[in-house]
Amino acid sequence: MNDQTIENEIQAKGKTAARITPADIENAIAEEHYFTPAQATSRLVVAGRASLPAGIKQQPHQSLSLLTFCVLVLRNGFTVTGESACASPENFDAEIGRKIARANAVQKIWPLMGYELRTELARPRLTEADAAADLAGKPRPDHPSA
């Protein structure tokens, strides 16, 4: 089951209360970036650094080209990451690695946006009666003063 399949079931059951949808998740993403540690290491070498940071070798281990990272930048500037590691070099496919890494990053957005929505839902709402009481300098109807 994927996110869209679940969304279709939610809609079919008429669940219309406030919630986060796959479209909300996609709309929250401003940018996406992909790289392997091998690419990151080679960029340091290409950048002409006279000496590489400790632990970084001129020739990175082959396994570093089998690990794909996805960095999603959300509209508010927060970042989430996902990764995909391929065990067999013969099976490595950059496109598949990016898809898996992105899916893993997207899964980290759901709880963040769920928390944000729950915070909004828990916030007290100002009713017209509350506003009228505030303007009149009287206690709000649902919240009598002590």
C-alpha cells in the first residue's frame, strides 16, 4: 500500500475532517537534492582542496557510490533526508535509488506536518461571541473569569 492508495481509501470512506494529504506533503516540498557520498567526496577533490578533511580518501570506497541521499527542503526552510543503500553493485540503479531515498525522506514529513496540524487544531478559536465580549470588556461566554 502506498500513500495514494491510502488517500483513495480515506476519501472513499468520506473522512473529511482536517488532515494531511499526499498533496499537502508534495506542496510542502520546495526543493529536492540527490547525491551519493562518492559524488560528495569527488567534489571535494575536484574543488582543488590542497588537503582533504581527515578520513576522506582520494579514492572513495566503492560502497559510497551505492548509497543515495535525498535532501528535501520544505517551504519553511526545514530539511529532511532519506537514503537508499544498494547491497549488490550489480543491482545499483541511480533512478531507483533516488526514488527510494525520496520516499524515505517523504515519510519523515508526515509526522512533522501532523504535529503542525494538531497544534493548529488545539488552538482555541475566537468566536463572534468571544469577540463581542472582548470589545465590551466582559468575560467570554465559554470562559468566565475566576
